[in-house]
Amino acid sequence: MHRFAATIALGIAVFTSAAFAEENNQPPKGFTALFDGKDLKGWKGGSTVDPAKITKEQQEKWNAELPKHWKVENGELVSDGHEPYLATKKDYGDFEMWVDWNLSAKGDSGIYLRGCPQVQIWDPTNEEAHKHGSDKGSGALWNNDKHEKWPKVLADKPIGEWNRMYIRLIGERVTVILNDKKVVDNVVMENYYDRKKPLPKTGPIELQTHGSETRFRNVFVREIGPEEANKALSQMDGGDKGFTPLLADSDLSGWMGPVKDYELVNGELHVKPGAHGNLLTKDEYDNFVVRLEFKLPPGGNNGLAIRAPKPEDNSAYNGMEIQVLDDSPEHYPDLHDYQVSGSVYGLVPAQRGYLRPVGEWNYQETIVDGEHIVVRVNGFTVNDADVAKARQHPLDGQEHPGAARKSGHFGFCGHNDPVVFRNVRIKPLPSSDAPSSRSSAS
């Protein structure tokens, strides 16, 4: 009996489905088969090209060339090793997938995630490619420069045997299990096409082959929704160990400012419509990590107050504000780049376009460590700011009065919109005067 089973990072969830030899390409429960064992329906041609830059003419050319290099044989996808690659017609955001693959000697292949290269597949016994790292085995995030690229263990089966690979992608974090061994554990996959930006929010899954015959079967995918993704993100980097919930009480006794303009409803902090003003913690913080979820109404505007002095001050200037905003162009077509969601307001712009649709819960982690601020939204690093280099306002050149503050209150900057927050928790980090300083919550 052929079974799919893996221990997934969301607690311990095991997905198991019988797949007898005569029933190949039948997906496990909850998964969809990307290949039905019969034809290339649902697939198009692809290559190592930024999906956002592919022209209609180029796509048509690849599609026309697919039958020359791909065929279906005995319920298997077979590539002769030449382009074009095989790409899903559908784009995917957060997902998990299974794929079986079988290489020929000296084979070289890969799985592109959201159109980006790649989870590496190759022949570990190919001595010619050892200089490139093939001896370390398959599963590598081979195009990473900054983050870990190599698999933890060599888990490949001998050439000619089928390998089973599980991949999970949430935000920009990738987990890979190869033949029941975890070889990549929540590692950031870098954007090969623009390393200044996170991975695209969505894109196709691609089966890449490079120079020799490669076979695939049992290609299954399951899309991961926001609630599940948020839970997974909260368990990465050590989970919530060391964090203190800030909305654990039945009232707002730990907060100061216009408390009457905010209310707790089933553990959620609701900003009353039309409310304006800074709700701040009574405690002060210097360096910290704060994790939370937020939900925006159309055009909704709020912000996280960082090292704010007191509620009556303008937190964006007397302290700092991390923008929380439905920054969609239909509501804000003329935003400055330092005003988009995730920006250190007025100082350092964030990458735009990583919010979920209005009405869905977004997950955000903000790390404040000395003059280094990192903002991650839905698993994407949208801002990695050196505030020391950005203290002058980009428009008038004036020194930002709050950017040099070393401590203050944390809180929310109400801007008249009914934004909702939940699961707000904070963990102090060593002060700036400590011997070491960290830029992540790990």
C-alpha cells in the first residue's frame, strides 16, 4: 500500500490517504490533483521568467511547444529535460503540496513556488555537480543568498527510484519533507527576480526540468486559508514562548488614553466608529516583539504606536507609528510610499500589496530592536528599517522628533475607523545597552 503521510508543523496533523498502484494520482482528502494521470489539462508552459513580465506572445509560444517536450505515459508526467517547464494555469498563495518525482542519472530539476525558483531536485551522486552542492541532496532553496539554502539531511532515494516530497509555503516561509525526513524547516525563500522584495503574494507552481528525462506523478495541492496560515505563523520562531498577552483582561485596565473609545468583545479590541486617539499600554517598552492580528474595513486606517511618550501626543512624530491601513489604490490612489501599510510612518516605506482582502484577519509581527525595525505581514517581510538612516522626513528634511526615542508606550493610533485587533502579545528584548542585539524573534 502506497500512503501519503507527514507530520506538519501545525501542531501534529497527519494527512494520510491510501493510493494503491492501480489508483495513482488520486489525491488525499482535502487536496486537489494538479495532474489526473491522463493529460496536461490545467497546465501551461513556463520558464525562469518573472511571471509578472511574461508577455502574451511568449506564453503562447511556450504553450505551443509543450507537447514537444512533455507527455503522459502510464499515469506519469514525462519531460525530456528541455524547456518549457510545466506551470499551473492557476496562481496560488499559501498552500501545501505533494509531488512524487523520479530522476535519471545526473538529473537536475526543481519545483518553482509562486513562479520563483526553487526547491532543488537533483542527483546527489553526480560528481560533476558537487561543486554546486548536489552532494547535499534535494530539497535545497538553491537560489537563496541571505537565508539558509541547504537541506538539513540527505534524504534522496537512489536514482531510478521514486521520491516523495511534501512542500508547504506560508508567506515566504518554506517547509520541505523528503521521503519522510524534514530537510527544510520554515526557511525564508528569497525572491529570485527582485531580492529587495519578498516573494510574490501569489503565483503558479512550476515543475522544472534541466537537461535529462524527469518523471512526476501524484501532484496534489491544498490551499491554506487565513485562519490556518495565521496559526502556523504564530508557531514559527519559537511560538509564543516569552510573550505576554495584552488583551487577556476582561477590561482595559492595563491601558491609558481614550479608553471609552475602544471596547473588548470576545477578546477582540474594537475601535469604535469615529473614535480618534491613542490607546497606550501603561507599561513602557524599549526593545520588543509584538505579534497580533488585525482586520480592516474598506479604507480603514489605524497604526501601532511605538515608544510613544503619552496618549495626548502625536505618536507618529513624538514616537513612531507603524502604519495599519487598507492601502488599496481605489481608496488611496495618491499615497506616499512611506504611508502604505507596514511603513514606519513618515520615515521608512514598506513593500505594498501583502495585505489580505478587506474583512479577513491579517497577521503581523513587529520587531523593535534599537534602531532596527522589522515588520512582517502575513509572513512577508514588508519592512526592514534602519531608523538611524531615515530620521529626516523625506518631504521637508526635518529631523523626526520621535525616531531617537529609546523607550515608551506601545499601543494603537485610532483614526476614526472601526479597525479590530486580536491576539495581541508582546515580548521584551534586551535593551539597546545590552551586549548583544537581535533582529528577529528567534
